[in-house]
Amino acid sequence: MEGVGYDALILVSFGGPEGPDDVMPFLRNVVRGRGVPDERLAAVAEHYHHFDGVSSINAQCRELLAALRPELDAAGIDLPLYWGNRNWDPYLTDTVAQLRDAGVERALAFVTSPFGSYSSCRQYLDDIDQARETVGPGAPVIDKIRHYHDHPGYVRPHADAVRAALHELSDVENLRLVFTAHSIPSTMDQQSGPQGGRYQAQLKETATLVAEDAAPGVSWDLVWQSRSGPPQVPWLEPDINDHLAALAKAGVEGVVVSPIGFISDHLEVVWDLDTEAAQTARELGLRYVRAATPGNDARFVAMVRDLFLERLDPAAPRARLGSLPVWDVCEPGCCRPPAANLDASGRAAASSMR
């Protein structure tokens, strides 16, 4: 199948360092143009150095590409598949130049974030526009596929992971299920869509779908993690660590934490949850199990294929479990927050695969 109006497919992601020498240059890329001093970046750099300076995100992208190619071939989608990152090699600008040199006129992009907000959607659109402008004449048009927070290929792997984690705490009577996602400035969430609050609303819908599938009758909460920026700027709350303390005070004995805001086990999962939140739980005397992310679960890979098919074939079905509106093309000003939020964040927030 040749795509209707498309010459290529592209995976667009956040990027991450692949060795100790990459860490500070990578972090400077993340906050470029915001005047963030190296002293502030050094604290974040230590998280990467805890894992030998390597973020798992690039390896996860390679695995996704390798798993996706046979799926595309089996579906008769014989378009070439490219990969470009926002903040590290392979850089999106270089990939757009490759597309131009290959004669591609129009490409379709899958972005490794299911949700709508500035950092998880609009910033990727801006990155694509900037890359095209840098490449100049002949740069292909690149369209982004829709949000997929409620796609069965995203929800069901999360639900299965929650089921498995709950089984590990089957002997705990007073149990709580806690869903997490990357916090963002409150005003950024208010700007995330024509009616505002799209990011938080989508995450609540994902949490509801996962809980109804995996844990009917189990009490659950949606909380936030990985906050950055000055304390005077309000961000979505409560923070996971504060919430764990509140649960322990209320007599909860065990928690299953499900990072539904993330598609894979990147740094902000393995550090913020597996290291910091797990330590908090130990200090509070809470039993703690972190549920897995979809990663390259076969259903997630098939979802990516199906999302491409939606745009390539007008007759293809659109798989959804939720009821919030989604659309293929965002308006130019959609999810664009006040400029102050971009300066206050200190680093890009709400990326779903880092």
C-alpha cells in the first residue's frame, strides 16, 4: 500500500544521552534559549550518571523501529521509515534533510507522546516547523498523527501491567492504586486545548480506562511527578512523594504505582519512581510495586501501525476506548502556553518517552 499523499513515515522522539560525555550537551539542548545555568543542569545530570550517563530512550526507539518494520510490511505499507529526535542524535533537522535528499515531499510522523499539552504535542509541531525552516527549500511537509491516550494498544498493556503488580501485593488488605504522569505548570495545562485542561483530562480518561480494566473496585488516584522549575510557579499537584506520605498517614499499607503518562521505562520512570519514590515508600513503611510501561509490547507496536493506517487509508477503522474528542490536525495556536511558562519550566516537561 502506498500512502495516500505520503512518501515516508517518521518516528519523532525526545532523544537522550548515550554516554557520560553526552549528558551536559544533551541537557543544554533541552533547555536551549531559556538561560538555565549549568549549575542547575548539574543536579539533573547526576540522575543520568547514576545510569552511566545513558538514557534508555534511544535504544527503545531503535527497538520500536525494528519491531515496527515487519508490522508495516505485513500490512502492505511499503513506505520508508525514518527517525528524528528533538534533543539528540539523530537530530530531527538532519532527518528532515535526509527526507529532502531522498525526494520525499510529504511524511507522516508518529510522536512518542500520547497526550496534548505544549511539551507533549505543540513543541513537537514547533520542532518540525523549525527543522523544515532550517533545511529550507525542498523540505517535505510533515504531518503529525492524532493523540492516542485511549487507544487499546496503549491502555491494555498498562492494564495488564497493573494487574501483574496488584498480584504482587495480593496479601495487602489496605491497598491503593496510584497513577502518575509528568507534572506541568498549571497554566500550561489550562492552555492545552480550546477548552483548556486537555492534558489532565486525557490522563484522567486513561487512568479510568486502565482502572476499570485491571482493578475494578480498587481505589485509585492520579498524581504527578518530575516537577522542575522555581517553587513560586504553580504546577499540577500532588507530587507522588507527598501523596505517598498522605497515604501512609491515612493507614494505607501498600501501593501500586502505574506511570500511565509514559510509554516506556525511560529516565523519569527508573529514577523518579524506581529510585526516589521507592525510597520514600521504604521510609514510610509502605509496600511498593511499580507497574510496567508498554515499551515495545506487541499491542503497542501494532497500535503505531494502525495509527499510520488511519491516515494512509480513509477506510481504516479508528480504534478508541474513550470519549474525549481527538482530531488529526491541530489549530496553529493550540496548546501554546504563556511565554513565562517556557522560561519557568527549566527543562521540557511532559515528554512521554525520555
